[in-house]
Amino acid sequence: MAVCEGERRELCRDLDGDCIGGSLHDPCECADGYFPWQVGAHNTSGLFYPHIVHFTCCPGPSQNECGDSLTHTSAFPVFAIALLGILLSTFLMRFRIPPLWQLLSRRRRLLWAQVDGTSLHREVPMGRWCVTKRDLQDFRVLVQQAVAKGDIQPTALDPFDPTDFTIGPNMHTVTEQYIKPVTDACGKASWALMQHPHGLQCDLFITHCWVEGVYEFLDKVLASWPLMAKAAYICFLSNPQNLDIGELIASPEESPFAKALHVAHHILVVPNRSASIYSRIWCVYEAFLAYAWGKQIYTAWSFPQNLWLRVLRVGAVYVASASLTVLAMPWVEHELYSYASLLLTLISMNLWNCFYSRPNSLVLRVAIVFAAISCPGHLAVTFFGERGDKEQHNGIGLIVCWFAICAMEFDRLMLADAHQQSKQLQKGFKGLSGARSSREEDKDRILAALSESGHEKDVEEVVEVLMRMNVTTPELREAAARSGPLGDASKFSCSLVLGSCIFWLGSPVLLLMYDVEHAEGLRSPLFWIVAVECVAAFLGFLLLPNERKPFAARCQQLWAPMLVVHLLDRFWTWHYYAVSAVVGFLVLSMGFVGPGRVAQIPCLGPAVVRVLFGRPPWRRSLQIARSGSLGSTRTSPETDALHETPVQSIRPSA
């Protein structure tokens, strides 16, 4: 056991004769009447190995031991809890755990007043035939209860499984067996006006295919509901299913479809497992009109099944590995174990990077598991080994890496779901001529109207853009017009955002923790610039609209060069903070102005946007998005004509 003594207070700043923090079983201690005092830290290898903290003893009453005596004691119960978490999460994956809102909805009693549906639908403007997000939550519970009671039963055309709560009966079955009987008993109004007799202003238009399961549809809509949207038009809930819509519409341009699409700010396209939504002529036409009118169009998505249980299971493996490493320290060679686990971590990270585009591959799954085992093993030896830095903030590093490993598994699961959704969008899609309609006359009218206006090719290009990007906004269209076709713009990597935060925030935090050794760094203006930039970026990212967050997250790739600086152990130098300040400013400014304005930068802007979207920087694709309806949302005579000719020449079906 290392024992060190000091006789004068001023010796606390002298590195000569200091104690170096010992292992958990051989900590440094001070004699009676003295307490340990951290006086500095240094890096022994200059590359990967951690900072070694020096202690000396100062006179005065205080805790006698500078080692972490509780770490080894708490390792066993932590390991037991982590092992229980692995087993419990694996067991719960066999069952469907309903979200909290479903449990609350089951406790609510929904009462509907008798209304005169015919009069109500004449009095309330069609742009107000809408439902809220809460209405959809209640509707899912009601349908589930109706299936359990036998009110909704499988048919020859829809042989759904009554015990399945992920897909459910399709919209035709739900409309015929549930919506029509309920609304008929309440006065023949639509489900929307039965809930809200005065109506709600439409700001979200939802287009779907009718062959999808009701649970699948509702889960995707609820997960993708725009933050600022309050009410949505959904044809099977908004239109009165027990009335003849033809009697309520004096002219086609006054149809519920046209009114809702004109006033809505957001359009939500809901894919499904049965067929591509773009194989239905009305969905294609609605998406095209929304694109031409400059609407914000999103492809709906939902969290993969058992997402959080799978992520937490990987996190439990991480905790189990860290605690098991602490328990095994008396019997392992610390330095050898540290380098071996570090090597395995780097190999796992490289495999994850190489196979990231194949989220269902066995190699990627194994790489994440090995990273969850080796990374905490290296950190545990680094922090609590015989040469470790046993300070209270050691837990911060372990926690940050825990989030990083969980983010890797989260990204893998979300990317796998995105690949599946991409296949759903392409399933059965055969172009505009191959699109189907429940009424053949509707298809003939749409094709004739598009042929007369000369927009047939534009429609297919719009569908290709939506299938490739999954979201399109006026800003993204402007960026595509300058930079060429872009990739998926709907999602971002949580691992990338977390990794950039580690490099951005890591050095200021470490400098504050080691202020005794590097106090001069706190006086540097560059340090405070980096710290302010980091806080501004974090708060700004949270406040950004959802459609801007993916691009802001992609801008975090600019932090990649700082990894080299970190590995060379050049923290706390003015060079590091100078580069960090410049990179931080670029990340902040580009993320906040958006891809459209970045693409306006002469010469360099389009190349930067292409790189951030994973495209070749100096090679434009063969076909750049044209100006007009596809390249921009500026008003033109051709675009204005879309508001009149196609809508007035087609009469939408119910």
C-alpha cells in the first residue's frame, strides 16, 4: 500500500514525491492528519493511454483514501442487474407492450352526440372535416376492442389475424364493419364531424392506399405526426361514408379532396406492406399536386417492433462487461487487457462502419455486440486499473460511451426499417400507366387531364424523387435544383450526432476537470468560443423543425478531422481550439441556414451538399432537377394552371 506524507501546505503543488493513484486493491493513502490532493496529470504514451493523476498529501482532516473503494464492492450487484436486464429484455420481446397512451385511452369513455350528418356536412366547410392526433389514438383502441368483441371479423378478401396487433384489418374492412355502423347510428356524419361537429381547420393531408392494415397505418401516422400539425384530413374518417358524396358536391373543384389539399401545409404519404402506395392512381396524383403546389411532403414511418428493448439489451451487455471487468481485475494483466480490448473495439468500429449500409447482416450485429463488450472493458481498466485515474468524473466517460453503443444499435434498427420501407414503396409500382384505381373512370380522367396538361413525365419524376428522398420541401427542392438529385433526407444518424458532441464538448469538459494542470487554457478566448458554440448547437438542434434536423445532423461530419487531433493527444492547445472554433462555426452556420442556402454558395456549395448527402462531390448526376414544378416552387403560369385544369376536370371518388 502506497503511503505518502507532506508537511507543508505549499508542497501540495510540488510534483516531487507525489503518489500516483494505485489500483482498487492497492490505493494510495495518506497518513493520519493528512488528506489526498490532486496536483496534476500527465499522459504516459502520448496516444491512447489515459492521463495518470498525481496526488500528494496535505495536512487537515478529510477522507483518507484517494482510490475508489466502492467501485469493486458495487461491481457484483451492478453485474447482476445488467444480467437481469439482458434476460428480461429478451423475454419481453415475445410480447407486445402497448404504449402509455393506449392504456390511458382504454380508461376513457367516448360519448358521441346525435347529429344530422347531411346538414352538418353542408354547413361545415370541407377544409374542416378533420381529426386530431388524440382522435387517432382513441380510434386505434376502439378498433382493437371491436376486433376482440367480434364486431370486426376476417373476410375472404381480408383474412387478417385477430390476435395480431401490428397490421390489423385493412381500411375496406374497418370502414364497412365498424365506421359505417357507428356513424350511421349517430346521424350519418363522418367520423371527423361526429367527433368535432364544428370542424377543425386542416393543416395535414394524409394519403394512403386503403389496402394497408389499420394498426400499421395508425402507428405510422402517429409516429410521423408533424409537431405543429393540429388536425388532419384522412378520407375514410373525414368523408361521410353513409352519404352520397356526389349530392354534397356541386362542382369537382369544391370536393373535400381539393379543399383539404389546398389548405394543408403538410402532406403525409403512408406506405404499407401490401403494395406500393404509388401503385394507386389517386395517391400518385395527390402527391404530384402537393409537389407542384409547394407543399411539404413526408413519408410516414414507425419505430421498429421492440426497438427500445433491443437497444436496452445492448446497453445491458455494455454494463455487464464493465462490471465483470472490474471484478476480474485481480486476476488479469491490466495493460495487456487494456490494449487487447482497445484493439477489439477498433476492429468492431471499423466493421460497423464498413457494413453500416447492410443493417441486417450478421457481421454488423456481431460487431455491435463485440463493441459493447470490449469498449467498457478497456474503459474500466483505464479508469480503475493499477495506473488508472480514479476520479468521480470517470463515470461520465463510461456513460457517454454507453450512449454511443446504444446509438449504434438504434441506427442499425432504424436503417433496417428504412430499407424495408423503401421496398414497400417500390412493391408493385409500374409507373403512371400501371397505377390502379377502384373506379376505372377515375383513372381515365386523371390520365386524360395529365395528358392534356403535359405533366405525365413530371408525375413519374415526382414519384421517383419521393421514393429516393422520402421527404421533399421547398428548401430541399431548391437544393436539388442546384446540386442534382440527393439521397434520403428524412433520417439522420444518432451515432454521428453523439460522436460530434463528444469531440465538440469533450475538450471543454476535460479542461474544466483538469483545471489544476491546465488552468491557463481557461483564460483562452478560443476555449470559451468553442464552449458557447457547443451550447448554441445543442439548443439550436432541439429547436430546429423536423425537416431541417437531418441536414443539420449531416453537417456534423465536418468534425471527422478532429478525430485525428484527438488521437494525437493535442487537447488543450491553442491550435486545437482554433480549429474547433472554425469547424464549430461551419457546423452551426450550415446547419441553421439549411441545404438550399448552402447550395447557393458559388462553386463550392453544390459540392458540399452532394458530399453531405453521400453523393460524389465533383460529378453531377446525368439529370439535374429541372426548374419549374420539379426544381423549384416558384409560381409560374404552368404551375398556376395545375390549380384549375386537373382538379376541375376530375371528380374524386369517396
